[in-house]
Amino acid sequence: MPIATRLLRILAGSSLAISVSLSAASGQETRPAENETAQAASEAPATGEVEAGEWHTSISLIKPSRYPDDFEHYDYVNPDAPKGGSLNSVVIGSFDSFNPFVVRGTPAAGLVTFGGGLLYDTLMEQSTEEPSTSHALIAEAMRFADDFSSATFRLNPNAHWHDGEPITVEDVIWSFDTLKELHPQWGAYYKNVVKAEQTGEREVTFTFDQTGNRELPNIMGDLTVLPKHWWEGTGPDGQPRDISEPTTETPLGSGPYRIKRFDIGQSIQWERVEDYWGADNPTRVGRYNYDTIAYTYLRDANAAWEAFKKGGLDDYRLENRSQRWSEGYDFPAAQNGEVIRTTIPDHQVESMQAYVLNNRLEKFQDRRVRKALTLAYNFEEMNRTLFYGLYERMDSYYDNSELSATGLPSERELKFLEPLRDQIPPEVFTEEFELPDYSEASAARTYLREAFELLKEAGYERRGTQLVNAETGEPFTIEFLGSDPTSSRTMEPYARSLERLGIGTNVRIVDTNQYIERITNFDFEIVGMKYYPQSLSPGNEQRDFWSTAAADSPGSRNYAGIKNPAIETLIDNIVYAESREDLVAATRALDRVMLWEYYVVPQWYNSDVWLAYWDKFGMPEERPDYATIDPYSWWVKSAESGTDAAAAN
């Protein structure tokens, strides 16, 4: 598993943010008790306590950063961690491009679209310690207008590319204009940013088409900055480079690593940049300690598991299968202590993981059909027979957080819901949302009967063993799409339950590249497992998840194809929330409407992180409060004694 997987829950979440509080905060990472929420809210600073127009080296959407402007490193890291050795990871599938900023092609591991990855730095660096908080990186400071109509970043004069050229305002402006045009995720994320211009020797100002959007100054810090002079130059073949196309030429970067060697589709090795300009940045000190980071591509998850057991290709894994965690670690290395296992409590927002219905298809456009499909899913049986009782049912798009909707709408939520009363399900106002509970032996009969009645109301009838459209006679069929052969374990029981209703099902497993291609182009009926990464400060990224524009944009994350004006309004309520309290209430309102619309069939989540690793690492005594684990803060133990660790496993 790529080492960035865990950190992507921060990077790809929402307000990828920068030491300023832009809204009142409850400041809770996990779902708090009511008195804790009230206490946190009462202690939270108001926006007016921080003067707009002042320069800041850190910024947060929830509460001021615990770190002062002159902090030297994160509290949990070992600032004297030795450098050396290699971190080895396995990736499923293959790659054919070093350009992650276009929809076409499969980018190599180590490159990410949101966040700079190993190769590129961003204006600000997201904190591993605090939610929705970022610190200065390429930008040494930032400030924002008092009405949140613009944000200005002052570049660090020491920031430079790997070829020694300085990172310039021109690079920042070109990167913004280019990325917004190239990829729908960037387009949605920066939809309301209309202009980037130079406003000082090292200053760039982003102008917004609105006021009051408190998140926009923050998320501009997430901008990946690219080298304009390199992309607009010519390649080794003498031809002009084209950032709108995939490329296999090793690109120029500014980050802590650069590509050392690669075999297209098979492997890629990154090397630490010895003269990395940001090595002394407080977000970097004690981190990025490996001389090399190597990724090897394998065909499927089973091959990856075998590689981990053998050692050498995969040094650690975040286990995601309960069966394997319960029974699979009986191989010699795990028994003799060479492989260590640990369970870590997960304090992050548990983002929705679900069977995603493609609502672009006519058969899923009736809410009664979607509800029937939800009623037919027997989580309790799967948890008992497949998951060893280790998982919890996902019942919110923002589970394990204060953003999750519970009970009936509060007075503050009703402020956002009442204007939409005629556009949203009436149950939103009168019933607490509950998923079916199959704990009782009689539950299956009850829920399947209710599901069948809903399907009849939607125009279907049973003819023999088939459920068909009563008017056309067309059978109701569903194809489940997955990329991992083991996914059949979780799709087939659900498919069998649907077959009891007369729905014809087919579970189709395709290779990883085909899966990515089909998901990118929304070519599926139900995808077996997809999740929507969230943070404690949702904002503009919700448009990429749920907006009409995203539904029609291949490459967006609106996999479900949601096109709902009420949802659009609720997203705007989140984006333009004037306080933390309003943000929480608007998010809860969106959550409950999404749940009652049954766009997806919620699956499960693990409230712990299951980490297994080969005993080759030194690790800080503490872990980051927000990211839970940070493999970049580990080091290879053989480097502690000065051993030549570059060749160490």
C-alpha cells in the first residue's frame, strides 16, 4: 500500500487548509458529548479576534494552531532522526504517466493530485497534528481580505526547484490557471477563484467572485506549484512538453524527493534530495528520512499480501481485511517478532464507504428503488460471518464526528432545511434516519417484504423468478463492479439478497486499470466499494462529491451522479457558513438529506487502524494527533549506528 494512503485522508478531504481562526470552533475530532461541545464552542475564538490583512504563517478553519509562528518542528517527531535506508511499498495495478494533473493516464505512486506528494511542494503544508490547519511552505506567510474576497501569499525567497531555479510568482499563477483548466477536481475546488495576479515582488493574490466564503483563503494554500519553465520547455526529443497530456519523462519538482529510476508499469524508485530547499521547514524536520522510497507494482491484492509476508518489497501495511487481521498473521515472521502488529484508535472523520449506485441510470432514479436496495443489505450477517464482528455500520457521510446528523433536526439545522421543505424527503423533518437492523432472525423477512412493496410502488412486478418492469417486461438486473478478487466476498452476499427479490445480479471483477477507467468515466451500475474522504471542515470539495456539474464531469468524485438542486443549496450553506456552529449545522443538514435520498448503500467502518510492519523502523514515541500514523516520520534502524543503510531492506 502506498505510504501516502493514510495521509490522503487529510490531503483529499475538504478544507485542505493554513495560525488564524476563520470561524468559531467546537474543536472536537471525535463525536463529543453535548457538554463537551458546548464547552469547546464557548472557548473558541471569534473571527474578529484576528485582524484581516495581517501576515500569518499558519491558518486554521477550526481554532488557532497550537504551534507558534516560530515553531521548529512537530511535537511528535524526532528532530534528530537519522537519514538513510529505504522504505519499500507495493502498489496494485500499473502506471503509465508522471502527470497526475490530467484525467488521462494512470500516474505513478508518489504523485498525487491534491497535495504535492513526494515531488512537488504546495504553498502551505497541511498539518498532521491538527485538522484543517496548514503551515507555511513555499509561501512564507499569507493574509486575507476582511470580507474574504481575496487571499495573498508571500513566497519564501529560499524556495527553489531541483534545478536550482527559484520558485516564482509566475510559477504560482501558471500552476493555478493550468490546474483549474486541466482537471475537474481542481476546477470544482477552485470554482470561485477567478483571478491570480502578482501584487508584489514575491506576492501573489487570488481574487474570489464572492465574499464571505471563509474557506477560500485556506484552500488556496493547497495549491500544488509547478515549474512553468520546465513544462513550457522542450523534452529530450526536441518537442515542446504538453502538460495536458500524460508523460513518461521524469518531471522537475521542488519537493523532498525526485524520481531516481523506473520501469513503466512495474516499479518506481524515489531518492531523497540532499539539498532540498525545505529541509529545515518545521513541517519537514524529523520527516522524510529515507534515502529512497521504492514502489513495486503487483497484479492484485493477494500478490501484495504474499509480498508483505515474504518481506523486502513491502515494509508495512494498513490492514483492511478483518479475516486476515484475525487469522492471517500466522506466518513465521509474524510469529517470531520480525513483523509487528499494533491497533491504533482512529480519531478522524469516518468518511462514507458504500456500494455506490449510479444514479445516472434510469433504474436508480426512483428513490423507492434506492431505499429498497438499502433495505435488502444485511450488514449484521456479513459482520458476523465475514468480519469477525470487528466492524461498525456506517450511518453517516461524516461518521465518528460532530458533523454526523443524529436524531431529528436541531433548530439551527432547520434554518437550512425549512426553505427546502418542498424539495427534500418529508421524513427529514419527522423521523430519525435508521438503517435496517438484521440482528433478529425475523428481520430478513420483514425488510425484504418492505423492499418488495417499494419496488412494486415503483412499477415492478414479479414474473416467475424475475423482477420486471410492469410496463415493458424488462428484467431488473444489476452488475456489481470490483477490482479485487476478494471483493466478491462482500458483494456476493448482498447480490444473493437482491436475488431473493427477483433482481438478476452479476459480480464482475476487472483489472485495476480497467476499473479506474470505468470509474473515471462513470461506466458502472453499482461499484462495490467507494468512499468519500472528509475532514472536520467540509467546504468547496463537496461540490466535487455531489454537485450537478461534477456529475457530468468524468474524473470527478460524484460517482453517484447526484443532480439535486436542494443538495446544491446545502453545499452553498456549508461553503458560506458564517460560524463554526453554522458549518456544523449545515453539514448535518446535508448529511441527513443525503441519507434519506438513499444515493448509496452504506457499508461499514473500522474504528481502529490496523498497522503491521517489519521490524526495521525506528519510530517516534508519540504519534500525530490528527493523521494517526505518519510513516514519513519513521526511520530505518540500521541508519542509527551509521551503517550504510541505503541498501537496507
